[in-house]
Amino acid sequence: MELDDISLYATTRALDPLDNFTSLCKSAWMTHSEGIFLNSNPLHHSFPLLLLQIFLSSGVILLMKVLLTPFNQPTVVSQILGGIILGPSFLSRTTWFARNIFPLRGFIVIDMLTSFGFMFYFFLVGLQMDPWMLKKINKKSFALGFFSVALPMLLTFTFSSVLINFANLEPKTNYSLPVVSQAESIIAFPVIAHFLTELKIINSEFGRIALASSIISSIFSFCVITYLVLSHHTPGDNYKMITTISTGIAVVVIIIFVIRPTILWMIRRNPLGEPLKESYIVALLLAILVTGFCCQAIGLNAYFGPFVLGIVIPSGPPVGTAMAEKLDHVTSWVFMPLYFVKNGLLLNIFSVNFKKYLTVQFIALIGALGKFLGAFLTSFYCHMPKKDAMALGLVMNAQGVLELVIFKMIKSSKAIDYESFVVMCISMMVVMGVITPLIKFLYDPSKRYQVYSRRTVMHSRPNSELRVLACVHVQENVPTIINLLEALNPSKRSPLSIYLLHLLELVGHSNSTVIPHKLTKRPSSKADPSKHIVNAFRYYEKNSHGFVTVFPFTAISYYKTMHDDVCSIALNKRTSLIIVPYYKNNGAMANKKAIRIMNRNVLDRAPCSVAVLVDRGVQITSRPILATWFSYRIAVLFFGGADDREALAIGARMAGHPSINLVVIRFLANGSVVGDNEEEKRFDSEVMNEFKLHTAGNYQVTYVEEVVTDGTGTISVIRSMENKYELILVGRQHDSRSRLILGLQDFAEQTDLGTIGEVLASAEFLGNTAILVAQQQNAVHDGNDYNMGFFRDKYLVEADAEDMPIRRINV
């Protein structure tokens, strides 16, 4: 607790002047209330008052977030605004609210609690930083990060000097402006990372450039702020400054060479693949408190030790993940709302005179302009598209909690006056409120996945390599996916390139990561979560006679941005098909809601066709079951439309496998093709004729026409397939006005798999039959949508389509 904060709070609220500390301490020890029925006012006791303050802090900020979300406002705006609303600028201007809800004794408790929580917050900030990212920074990222800080510092210092010499300002303003100019030029990497995550673009190439650049900017900013704070804390005392720096270096050395080896020992002792032991978690929590205490005892900031400790802890499971899961929610929604409210209680926006506001706000806006120009000009010079360069310039203006802490530190060190501090906080809210909608307007991450050519199985060239991106969440996905890949019939003329992507949730670090794995002759023995999955695909490649090549990757990111990793790899590797597993209803796959959202994002933005695999079986072997079966039965349900044509193309490729018996079931209404779109009907007929021609003479392929009148007849046909097939293929989207699915739209409440796909996935009578729901690529600018390249194979024997065995059944 700082005496300046106590006196400031006592004079900026609607209270009588502070009497003495004796009555304050006596009141603070009144902890628990006996209840209103015994005439004990709970607001006169510390604990119930604290509970009410926590409720108001979190509740008001959450309400502001809900109200501002439609206006594309970031979380930090609602946090600052919530604190100002509860502070002396609004609600605390009333005497009753200030005396009873936020009395001075309550303010002191809030300050101690937020200081305690801030140690955990800085630990999490350090945990989010990956020092090894410095190795990946190239010259362009370095230049972008440097000029994003250097240019605003130059501009703000120049303009502040002009104002000091010619604007006839108050002495306090003249003293504060040079420091304000430097503070408004800083960039914090954790804030940029959090902002990109909130915008859901951290996994994009744009996000990775911003992250890499912000690391360089943060290093320069840290050096500047450290000098400012130390120089004002110890003006003219070089010995004390050198002592402080030396002590900080000693703390870093002790944490790296004493505490970090202990943490690595914990990791080695912890069973592989198991969550971190509770005793280790408790030990790490104590380490946070001990490092904070030691730093405070030797004259450093209490947050420095936990921050360095977070940096040196290894990322990911088991330590980083476990600590982030334990601390993230309580820190974000208990301690941090209290901090913003405490900050708001010290802000009285009506205490700032208009001239002072315009002066400091002008310097803050010059700093924002400098950051924008530094990032925009550098990135545009490096040939980034103009809109993306503008968006990057705006992203580098992001500010958050760390900037508030820095502003508070330089105010406490007497480097700036109180009114400048208030204006800087208001300026942060204004800048963030303006740049966020502009970034969303300028940068649409989905557009980068639109391509100018068709990337589908249907439009792939015959007798050419087929590239497939196979996504895996858990090890249980592996057998069915390998089985499906084997069914795609890799051969010498048409080999299969598999880009394996193991998807892991990012916990504990801000920067998402895509890790390529090298396939070696020996199974991997490295203790990583992808080991068994990669080894299973390595075994499959080894036994594929050279017809299959596997390129394994591990993507570690948040579920809400995981689709960017999937779509980016599909775009860069030019795949024709993405296979994603469907979340299970039997509890075998965790985070069902998050995986469902990821699947929808992939379906909406993929640069190629997508197949959602519903695994209903219990296969546990990594060897493809298909290779050991004499007959693997597959059915393709064809209702019409682009997605069904893609499913048919996949089935046509599978038809060449010697172990597969394929049945194509075409649904007709009253003996005719349904649909109001004549062009679609014509394309369906052309594709079906090409398929018949392609598979003529292959007596393992059967074509069946089912005549139905409505959705009830369709369900009857599906029920007749019970225990007959190991795999069923169907398209995702169908004409909602079609009589073939009449009455089924209400049955299928979810849209992940489409109407028929949801019916198949929820049909218990199908047993262990796997379902593959195909969606043809839709993110394309132009091109020939119906160039049926796969069916036109000049090497095939051109037999008459009438040689195909046909059965027509009326239902």
C-alpha cells in the first residue's frame, strides 16, 4: 500500500477527510458479521464487504463486456470502463455508495488482495512468453519491431519538446510530458498476444508476424521503462541504481540455475502422460510466493521474481499446462477485476482541466500514430499487402494491463503527475476502442484461404498424387483414420501424401506452435504427446510398399483458433482433402464443444474439400483392419448436389481397392431426379454417368436406385442398411426443399454433419459403422466448378455404362 494512494483515495471520493489510522485499524479487524438479525451491518465488516466488492467488480466488468461486444470492443475497454463506473467519476461520487461500498478500510483490503493476485498474474505473463522465439526472428521482424518503438519515441519526444518550449504549460505538465512521450511509445508482447487471441488471428501468418515483431519491441520498451523508473526512483544515485540492477541479475541467475533444475527434476519424476502431481503444484505455488517475498525483501518489485519464474518454466504439459489451468480463471475473474476497480477508484476524470487533457491526449495520439507509421511503412516496404500492413500498424497500438501497471509505476516514482496518469488511462480506453473495429474491418483472416483453383478429390487429375491432411485429436482417432486412408487406394500411379496433424490445446503459452516431426527408421522414444500417434503412422507408411508418404506435424493452439493451423497447412501443402474427426457422444473425446466449434470453422473456411469422420467403432490397433479383411463394405448415399458429388468421387477412388465392395445408392422421388435447379440436376446426371463409365466392368461395384416419396422413405432405406456396411459416405449439404429429406430437418438439430449426416451419426441401429460426411470446397474465387477430372481417366477401359449392374427399388 502506497501512502500516496491512501491520501489520493481519501481526497477523490465523497467522504469526510481521513481522521486517523487508529480508528482505521480497529475497523479493519472487524472481520465477520453476526448477521442483520442481530443488528450487525455486514458492510461494517471486512469479509462480507470484500465479497460484495468482488461481486460488483466482476459483475460490472462482465456487464460492460456483454454490452460492448456488439460494437467489437475488446475486453480491456470493458475492464477500464467498469473501474471508472464504480470509481469517483460516477457511482462513488454519491456519499452513501462511497462510504458503505468502497470505504477507505475496504480499499486497503482490495489493494493487498490485488497485490497478492498480481504475483500470480505476472507469473502467468511469464509463463506465456517463450524466450526461444528469439531464434526464429528474421531481419524483417527485427526491423518491424524496432521501428514500431523508435519512430513513436522520436515523434512524441519531438512534439513534447515543442509544447514545453512554446505552449506555456503548467510546470507539472512540463515535467511529465517527456516521460509521458516515452511511456506512450512502449509495446508489450503479452498484451499483443492476448489481443491477437481475442481477435482469433493469433494462428494466422499475420498474427505470427505481429508476435515476432512485438518481442523485439518489448525488449526495447523494457529497457526504456526500466531506465525511466530507476532514474526517477534514485535520481543522481548511480550506486543505488547499479545495486538494484545487480540484485535483479542475481535473482535471475538463482531462478535459472537453482529453481529451474528442481522443476525439471519434478518433470522427470512425474509419470509420463499423467497430470502433474498435486504436491508439485503446491510446491510451485509456494515458489511463486517465496520469489515474490525475496524480491520485496531485497528492494525489488514483488512481481519481478514470479515473472522470471514463469519464463523459465518449460512450456506445455505437465508443468506449464497444470499451473495455467489452476491459476488462469481465478486470476482473470477475481483478482484482475479487483485491480481494475482499484485503479478506477483512483481515477477522477472530472479533476482534469481541459487544457491538460488536450495536451497529454495529443502526445498519446502522436505515440499511437508513430506506432502505426513505424509498423505500416516497414511492413509495406517488405511487400505486405496494404490492408494487412494497415491492420498490423493498428495491432501494434494494442495496450492492456501491463501498460496500466507501467503507468502506475512511473506515477509512483514521481515521474508524472496525477492528472497525466488519468489522461493516459482514458487515452488507452479510447485508442483500444477505436483500433479494434478498424482491424476487424481491414483484416479478414478467412479470405487468405480462398484459392483460384479447385482443390477437391473430384477435380484432382487422374493418376496423380492425392494430398490429404489428416487431423487427430486423441490416439483413439488413429485406427479409423488409417483405415480410411488405406481405403483411398494408394497405388504406384496414384500415391498418397498424408499430412498428419496432431491437434493439442494450448495452455500456458500465448504463442501457438506448429512442430514438424522427422520420420526415422526407429519408432520415436521422445517423451512427447504425439509419440504414439506419429509412430502408428510411421508403421503404416513402412508397410505401404512406397505408395504412402507421411509428413507429421503437431499443432499447439487454442481451440477457437485451431482452424487457422488446419487451413494454413492445407493451403500451403495444396491438399485436396481435409479429414477431421467428429466429437463423440460416448465421452471418448474431451472438449466436445470446442472441437465442434473447430470443425465448423474448418468447414466454413477450408481451402479444399473437407470430410468429417464419425468413428462409431472400438478399433484399437494401428494396423489398418482393411488390409486384413477379405471384404470391406462401403456405401455411398447420393441425393444430389456438390457435396454428394464429392462423396461419390471419394467412393470412386475407393472402388479400385481389391478388398472393397462399393454400393452407390441414388435416391429418387417417384422415379425421377429431384430438385428445382436444372443445372444442378444436369451436373448430377453427368457425374453419375461418368462414375458408371469409370467403374464399368468392376463387379465389386453396385449401383442401386431407391425411389422414395419423402423423408420417411429415406429413413426406411437407411434402416435397411443395418449391419451391412463398415463405412457410409454422404454429402453434407442438400437442398432443404427436396422431398427426399422432407421432415428430417427438425430431427437433425445440429448442422455440423448436415441433415442426412446427423441422421446417420445418431442412428444406433448402424452399430459400429463409420460415417464419412463430405463437403466440397467452397472457398474459391472462380474456375470451372464441374470439371470432372477424376472420372476421366484415359487409361481406363471405356466400357458401356449399361454394363453397370443396376437395381431400382421402390420404397
